[in-house]
Amino acid sequence: MKTKVAMLFGGKSVEHEVSVISGIQAIMNMDTEKYELIPVYMTKKNEMYVGEEIGKIESYKDIDALLQKSQRVIMINDNDRIRLVSYPPKKFGKNTEIEIDIVFPVVHGTNVEDGALQGYLKTVGVPFVGCDVTASAVGMDKYIMKTILKEAGVPILDAKIFTLSDYAEIESMMDRIEEALGYPVIVKPVNLGSSVGISVAKTRVELSNSIDDAFRYATKVLVEHAITNLREINCAVLGDENEAEASECEEPLHSKDILSYEDKYVSNAKGGGSKGMASVSRKIPADLSPEKREEVRRMAVKSFQALGCNGVSRIDFMIDEDTGKLYFNEINTIPGSLAFYLWEPIGVPYQELLDRMIQLALKRVRTEGNLTFTFDTNILNTASFGGSKGSKI
């Protein structure tokens, strides 16, 4: 009997379109002999839709038309059986009712990759692929993530975090940045991916512009020293907090000081449509000494496990070419294209990667099934709220 997998993509995120590409890529590479696939599209309002056209990339040229011929659904748990059912229910005619065994989120960015969607799925009671609520939330918050990794002994660049109240006094904010970090600096929204809102500032004017741009996308902004002579090296990790392995390493090639959204998803898609992160200009394997390659792969696994990740994540590193020192940059807990292009060079085809991710999720379900989530107590039998001020229990 096939496992019924709801492939979930889209969502209320600035990385919505990238998620659609990644999700349909995954659907096209899934083992249909082993899994029954139900493509589920989440709109930018986080409404879920199913239908015959939902899993076809060409349908997304006209999303309004796609939704007109698709069915909106909600997820319900009925006696531990998870179903996607029509919403609102039809008064006449047959309602959609699709039973699923597991959800495979292929989503990117805030509201979907940051623990919000994972929390919803956990509350509904449906198993899901990838990081749990905590790892998803921490992996998206660059400042909290740095704090945890620093404690774990992973090399990071120190950073300053600023809020909207700091932004209201931007001149003072820039004074503090100049005093603490100098130039150049890199400015980032604290909880976005795909290089959205990220830029390098080399002067005070550029810093002001970078801050303005970053606060368009987030209520907190991170600022750190920018490495001048920089090499970016990425490596993916597959596993869980107990056992994990690293992929091949890559060096992404880009047109500016940092790898931009356009470098990732636009510049290499001309003429044939974007293929997500699989279309980025890159060197695989990265031109590294055997010792440096193993250092990157070892540090990737250490970072992955320190953050409690599950499934596949991509770890992005920076090498300061002036010193040779390696620094952790960020983690993508649901990377674009699920980083399949980093696994194929070491003999793990995309279909096998997807299968192993699902098996890791089912392993987590079995492990959590052995935990106790109830505690027998008679506290409600003895509770009393008598008296005008109530009473302590």
C-alpha cells in the first residue's frame, strides 16, 4: 500500500514563487511506485488548494485561473486520520475528501519555513518531513541561530541586532554600527532567506539605503562586518540530530558582493524558465583542498546537529581569503530545490534523497510515539474558585 504524501508548497512569503518551483521539482522526482502524491498549493493568503492542475508548473502562469478550476481545502484530524476536505463544504454535489499519511513541506521563508507551518501541522497531528518547530524557528532567526552556534563552538561573525525603535533613530543607529563594526558591513533582515533584503554597505549613504531596504521585509535587522576578500562555500546535510552526513561542497558564482536573489533564480533562467537553485551558476565540487573540504563538511554536520535539524538543510559558509578562516553564514532548513544538486555528485539521486527525507520523518514519528504526553493527576477534582477572590490550587 502506497504512503499518501501531501506535497505542500507556496505560502505567505516573499519566497512564494521559489517555493512553487521547488515543490513541483520535488513532485516530478518522487518515487510514484512507493508514494501516492497529492500536490497542495498554498496561496499568498495561506489558503490550501488541490486539483488536477496544481502539480503542473505551466498552470502558475495564471494563478487566478488555476484557483478557479481547483478546490480549496482545509486539513482536519478525525480519530487520528488526517484528511483534506472541501472548504466551504458544498451544499450540493460531492465534497473533496482526501486522506493523507504525511505532509512534505517544500516551502521557503517567513510564515512557512520559520516554524509557523510546522507548529500548525504538529497541532493538527499530521507527520511532516523536515525540521521540527524549534529547529525551523531557530534556523530562520539569524541572531538566535548565531547565539546557539557560538555556544556550540561553531565559528561565526559577531553581529548587532536592531529593532524598529532603533530604526526610528536611524542616525544614532548608524553611529553605533560605525563605532562597533566599521565598513564594510552587511545588512540583513533577521528572518528571511533567498538573499531578499540583504546588501553590503561601504559608506554611510549606502548603509542608510541598506537599512531602509532590510526594514521593508522584517521588524528586526542584523548587521555584521562584511568580509572583503570573500569566498562562499555551501554544503548540504541529510539526517537528524543523532546521525547525519554531508553532501559535496559547492562554490556559487555571483555578480555582486553577495549572491543576490537575481543570481539565484533569474539570471540563469533566461529562455527556459527558472529551475530554482538548480539554475545558479556554481562550481561543483568547489575548488578546495581535501583538508578544507573536510573542514567544511564536518562543520556543516556539527551546525546541523547543534540546531536539532531533520531532513535536508543547506549550510552556507564564508571563507576569509586573507586569513583562510571558515565562518558559518546561515542555514536553509528547507533549501531551494532541496539542494538535490549537491547530493547527485556523491551518488545520491534526487528520488533517493526524497525517500530518505520521508523515512527520517517517519523515524521521528516512531521515536515521539514512545514519549509520554499525559500525566495522571486529580488536580481538576480538587480545584476550587470559591470566594470573591478565588483560591490557590
